Amino acid sequence: MLTIREYRTGARGGVRVFSIVDMGLLALGALFAGFVAGLAGFGTAMTAMAFWLYVVAPVVAAPLAAICAVGAHAMSVPKIWRDFDLASARIILIGGLVGVPFGIALLLWLSPDLFRGVIGAFLCAYALFMLLLKKPPVISGDGKLGDGVVGFVGGVLGGFAGLSGAAPTIWGQLRGWGKERQRGVIQGFNMLILVFAIAVFAIKGMLTAEVLTAAAICLPATFLGSIVGTRAYLAIDAVMFRRFILGLLFVSGVVLSATWLLG
């Protein structure tokens, strides 16, 4: 199993052979990530990175997260396709498509540690603030400029670490979207952005044998988690859904910040 130092420095060379412990961590991360994605419509990378970054390098974890996220979304589509709202998400989506190549470029040359720390601290602060507020603020107006900016940020984060859902989720909360609209916009955005990210990863030669082997280990667990998570989504009300989303953002921020600090 790789330590934080080893995955950052690439201490192991040659063809990667996963140990039993490595495979267990990959599958466990995928199971939890699939459940979260099935319940929230995003969060695959946020959840899985807490496990995967002890096993694989960021340049492997990012495409792996994108593959598993698309798999998780595909499993939940038959249950929630009526909530999809790509018409409302078109400007966010355009911004996201523009942002993905920038995120992948950052992944290839920028050390991810400080970036993760900053994003983690922001997610913690935002989620805690929103959870403590009795009446959350709502941004009115058509919000088209905000849609574009949020989509671009989501695309950058998606290309960089598979975190495409964080920015649109925060935006949906600030816009006062209901449970169904938020889920429909964010999941539709995530699926299309991450499919595009996978295509770019493939063009850049980043879908390596290690990525594909890890995906073969993770996808069955992702599918199982997504099925259970989707059933949970259909059973909860809007208030519980909002609290879960904010709680997920907070925990994800803690994990990202801890990964940075412990590195």
C-alpha cells in the first residue's frame, strides 16, 4: 500500500500489481462513493479520495473517479431520469466543458496538495456556515453569468480531481433550488462533464493499465453502492436531502484538508 509520500513522489515504478489491502481500500472507497452518488447525484470523488489516495497517485485517482462516477450515475438514471433538467443546466454545462481541459492541464503540472487544502478549507467553511444559518441566503435574478462561472469552476475541478459536482451544488443551494431540480441539474451536469473528461483523459494517454485495472476492481462496488443510495434518495424529504448535501460537503472538505495537512 502506498504512503502519502510514495504516491506523491512515484516511489514505485514498473507495472502496478495491487495487493489485497490495496484492492480492499479501492473497493471500499468505491462502495461508499457509489452510495453517496446514488443519494446525492454527486460526490464520488469527494468520498472515494479518502481511501484511494493511500493506494494510487492523483493522476490515477482523477480518471478513476470520473469512470466510477459515470458508472454510479448510469445505475441511478432509470430511477430518477424524470428529474433531469439539462435545459436549465445548459449554460453551466457549456462553462464546464470549457473548464475541463484547464483542470486536466493543472493535474499534469501542478502539485495537488495545496490546491486540495484550499478547496477543502472552503468546503468546510461554506457547509458549516450554511448548516448554522436558520434561513439560508438565496440569490435572485436570472443568474446566467453565475451559471457560466460555476460551470467553468466545476469543469476545472472535474478535470483536476473528479470534483465537478461541488461548485454546482453550492450554486444550487444559493439559488434555492428544490430537491428534484438540484438533483436533476447536478447529476445531468456531472454525467456529461465527466464523460467529456474521460474522453480527454483518453486522448492524453492517461487511461493507463493501472487506471483500467483499478476501475475493474472499483466498478462492481460502485454499482452496488449506487443502487442502495438511489433507493435512499427516493425515501428522504427535501430538508433531509439539504442537510445530507451540506454534511457531505463538510466531510469532504475535512478529508481534503486532512490529506493536505498529513502530506
